[in-house]
Amino acid sequence: MWSEHVGADLTAPQFAVLLVLALEPGADQRTVGERASLDKATMAEMVARLVRRGLVLRRRDPADGRRKLLALSQSGAQAVREATGGVVRVQRTLFEPLTPEEQLEIVRVMAKIARLEPAQVAVLTDARPMLDAQRAIGYLIRVSQQVHTKLWSEHVGSELTAPQYAVLDALELEPGADQRTVGELASLDKATMAEMVSRLVRRGLVQRRRDPSDGRRNLLSLSPAGQDLLHRSAAGVARVQGLLLAPLEEHEHEAALALIAKAARL
């Protein structure tokens, strides 16, 4: 949706940085990173890129040479204005499958999963320009994804990414399925799926062969090594799922997942 309505000139995290600076001109780099939910290294790299593009101005704090103060350039302010309409359309489109009551509920649920304090959510849903409730959901999705990535790293590790696990899991459910079908089951686009399968084949985790009845189709199956890794990862994946939903009451889990699935058009 971001690609369709906003385009490739600004990523969602870059827009978040520019938006913070539109609301808090002259803020220091650390504060902007916290507002945009970006870690220190990512924020430093992104600011350097935005400065090179002429969208952000950076200077040393005269009162503390270790702090960098940031502000939008004229081009940066124009970029925010031009992107805002598309960003609002993204947020509204994300909300389209949900009733007004469900929209409020998914913001509450995603804010809990994202580990945001109520005060932070209030900032996201107040009446200030460009930070209303219809804009909050995209930010909450991104922060929740960051929480998931951190939990995955801690409990599953780097041997298998979450999308790779989804591919292996789909192949255990449907051994011998064609590559397109597995990509749909794992929610991966065609290009990403092709690259991932090639990597999994090189690692000896997936076996690939041409469909004898249609030479254009690749049929996939788990190798013994892939099946072993899938099973060894299962306990960690279950822990990630449990910890991700831990801020919610146990009786809320099923309804929360159903709500997220509805928003995701599943």
C-alpha cells in the first residue's frame, strides 16, 4: 500500500523522521530516533542519507558538542507536504476492512503488542495535524514488527528468518507444492520468493525440481536438513508468539489475532 500511494521516494521510517522534525524542529538526533522508533545505528545512517538528499539540516548543539540538532530543509518540508496525502490514504486503506469499533480496538491491541505506554499512544491519536488515529496504525504495525524481530533474534536466532520459517512450514503442510503456491501461503511476492528459495536450496534445506507436466513450474519439498531445522526452531517460534502477545490478557489473544488477520485481508 505504501508503494502504491506514497511511492519509492520516501520509506515509512524516513517519513516518520521528517514528520517528527515537522512537529519538533531543532530536536536532537536521539530524541527524533526515539519518536520515530529507530535504534541509534539505524537513525544515524538514515539521517546521513537524508542530509545527503538535502531534506534534513544537521548541526552541532553549541551547548553540547556531542549532540546533533536536526531540522527540515525547505525541500524536506515540501517532501512531507507532498507525501502526507498518500500516507493518509495508506492508513485509511489499512482500516477499510474494519468497523469504527474495530479500528479503535486494533489501535489498542497493536499499541500493547508494540509495548507503547498509553501516553505515547495518546500522542499518536490526538488532534495534532498528521498524527490522528487514522495515521497511527501504520506506525503501530512497524513498531510491533520491530518487537517481533527482537524476540525472534533472542529465541529463534539467525539460522532461520521468520519468512524462511514460513516457507519451510508451508512445505511441511504441502510437500511437493509449486513455488507460486508456497509463496502465497508464506505471504511472499514472486521476486522475494524466488530469491529465498534459491538461498534455501543452496543451504540444502529445500529440494527443487521441475514439474514433469509443466517445465515452467518448480516443485518444492523439504530436505531432511530442512525438516530438522524446522522442528528444532518450533519451540522458539512458539515462545516468540507467546511473548509477542504477552501484554494482552490471555482471553484477548484469539480476538486480537482475528482482528489483525481481518486488517491483513486474510
